[in-house]
Amino acid sequence: MKFGVFYVLECRDHDFRRAYEEMLAQISYAEQLGFDEVWLAEHHGSDYGSMPSPQVAAAAVAERTSRMRIGIAVSNLTFDWPVRVAEDYAMVDVLSGGRLDFGAGRGYQPGEFHNMGVGDRQDVSREVFDEALEIVRGLWSKRAGEPFSFHGKHFDLTEVDCRPTPVQRPTPPIYVASISPETFHLAAAQGYNLLVTPTLMTLPELNRLVVDIKRSLITSGRDPLSLDFPMNWQVHLADTTEEALANVAEPLSWYYRHVLDLVPSGPRAPHTYERYAELVAASEEAGGPTLDGLRDAGVVYAGDPAGLVAEIETLYEETGLQHLICWMRIGGLAHEKVLRSLELFAEHVLPRFHDRPPVVPRALRAEVAAIH
């Protein structure tokens, strides 16, 4: 199994220099402790995230680390010119010696579309995203000096080039983020790895989706282990469950209040974003998210290491989990508490799972055995 850490870089007090320094220090420490990777998120114009250019942060991470892979979760392809995106992240792959994992998404916060001057794109963001990702993958697949052309509804390119080209050939690994079943199945059908998270759905819902997609791979004659399904999970460990809950209660409350104000909501939610509006409405009807409710739904794990080991054992058997990304700096959680959580994870969790081989979900093992 592989384990990573994740950052949106919430910065509630606007001390951005401190936030960046803490993030880089935590990443360096995570590499020392044995974590395999770091994932960086792009966000614009709010306290929710202070990393508008993950490619800049990734270059800094590349200089401070030697082994960790550097993941992007995600680059919002609807906000930028895809040729520039391809160039920037190819440069990250070169500078890091071929350590880039490229995650892409279409964005979801209306305020970000407005902030980036592309508010009119949100209703057609799925179309724009599909074309932009095809362009990025096409440019990376070419050799330097070999032109690439694309003629679509939203982008029209004739004989453009990408310099530099990535170290990893034909492309760095590509991941697509989604919370909707439709996008899950579309991305899997196209052969993309899937970034999944229970942040805006319950863990049982997510597990059913992952197993369903792996079943569809079997049905289509493909190996259910051929795609990677890293799960990004909000995790905080402390020496006792009581301490962990006390540490994260306020940061988690701030995070969920803030994110529910940013996502599409109401009857005028943009087309293809209706799922977000449904989630907001359900949360409001329930009186808003609570720590107990988030834990019961499996959206957050806050507790001691033994409890997390038991949770991962279940996920490994039931969904074939082989890749876990830990979101530990939840809501701007205090630096020393994040460091302690990393230490406990490295001491008690990594040794139990790092050498586990990939497995087919329990529910699908009979189907795989019948094929062979």
C-alpha cells in the first residue's frame, strides 16, 4: 500500500508565509517518516485554500525532497490555457526527476470561476475539462519538436509544441477527481486513475462506487487492479481518541461551515453540479455537519492509531484499498498537532500496511476466480 499527505493550505489568519513554511516543513518530515507522496490542491480567492499555483509549490517540494512523488489534486483545467498547464507540469516532472502524478478536475466553486474570469464556463465545465485534458495528454505524448493539433468546441490548436516534455513517458500518471457516479464511470472507461474522497459523500457510498467500478472493469474484460483509486481522507491521530477529538473539533467545524458556503447550492446550481446542491440541502435539513455525524458517516477519522488500523483493514478487504492520502492539516490545524499525527501514523500504521500487496475487493473475488 502507498500513503501520502494532502494540502489545500487553508490560511484563516492570512499569514501566508507561515502557512507555506509549515506545509513545506511537514512535507519534508513526512518524507523522513516514510510517507510515499504529497498531493497539492489548486484553489483561488478564499480562506479555503491558498495554493493558486500548485505547480509553483510542487517545484519547491521537488527541491526539498528526494524520494516522495509529487501529486496534484487537482489542477483545475477549466481555469487556464491547457498548453500552459502542460508546459508547467512537464517542467515539474523534469525538475523532480520524474516524480509527478498529475490530477485534474473541472472546479466546483462558483466564486473561483468568477475570480478567474471564466464564470460563463461553469455550465459547460465538463466539456471544457474533457477537451483540456485531451490536449494535455496529447502534448505530453509528443516528442519535443513534434507538433500537436486539436480542433474542438472550446479549444482550437494548430501545430503547437510543448517544451519541456515530461521525463515520464508516454505521460506522467493521470488522475481524474470526481464525486459523481457519472464521472467515475466515464473516467474509468477512458482509462484514467480516479481520485476519490468521502469529503462530500459518506464512506459507505464511496466504497460502493469503487467496488461498482471495479466490477465494471471485470465485466469489460479488464483487470480490476489496472486503475489506481487513491482515497483522500481527513485523518487526525493523537495519543488518545479524546485528545484527537478535542484537537479537531473547532478546525473541522470551521472547514465544513466554510466549504458549504462555497459549493454550488440552491435551485440555480450550474448544470452538472446538482449533486453539490443536493448535499448542501441535505446538510441544512440535518442542522449542519457535526463532528459526531462526520465520524459516523466515515467522512473523518479522528482518534487513536489502533482505531485507524482497524478501519484500514476493513477498507483493504472490502474495497481493495491500496492507496491512502491523509488530509491532516484540516482547517489549518496547529503545526505541532499535525506533526504528532504524522509521527503516530508512521509509527503505528505504515509498518502494518506498507508491504500489503494489491487485492481484489472481497465481493468480487469469486467473479475474478471464475474468469481464471
